[in-house]
Amino acid sequence: MTIRFAAPRPAAIRSSTAMGLGLRRKAANDNGDAPTPDHVLRDALKHFAVHGLGAAQQARLEAERAWQEGRHEEYRHWLEICRRFDRRMACGLAARLEGRPSTNLG
């Protein structure tokens, strides 16, 4: 059995071809059209640095605690942090606590 190696085209050719076709090289935004306030993103990243993959669940717990203690501004803050990690979890929490219909759209 023979092995065939196809080397990739040089980067200069790939980028000039993309530019010649009018293609843009931009990052795709897959989290909807709503802009994320910088402070929420910063707080979410700090939270993730501390809690790792359990960050969404920990943010949900913090949001529940704030809701139960009547700190509604803090509840909304933690809900937004939870939403950055797991939209479905945040929507379910908001539906349960606020009595809203549960949707994936938030």
C-alpha cells in the first residue's frame, strides 16, 4: 500500500485567494446578537478561573442564594454569568424562580 502526502498550499496563496474573493477573516459570533457588557464578561472569566468546568453550576447556586435573600440585582448579575456558561441552565433557573415560561432563548 502506498502512502500519499499532500502538503498544504502555502499560506501566502491561501490568504491572497481569500482576499481576492472578497472573503473576510472575522471570528464568528455564535451567542446571538445581544452584546455582552464588559463587566459581565470579565466577572464570568474570573469566575471560570476559580471554578473551572463547574462555573455554571456555581453561578446558578449563587443566583439562587441571592434570589432567596431578596438581592435581586445580584441575582440578575449571577444569572447573566450563568447564562454565559450554560444558557439552558440559566433559562431554567429564571423560569423556576421568576415564573416565566422556560425557553432556550433566554
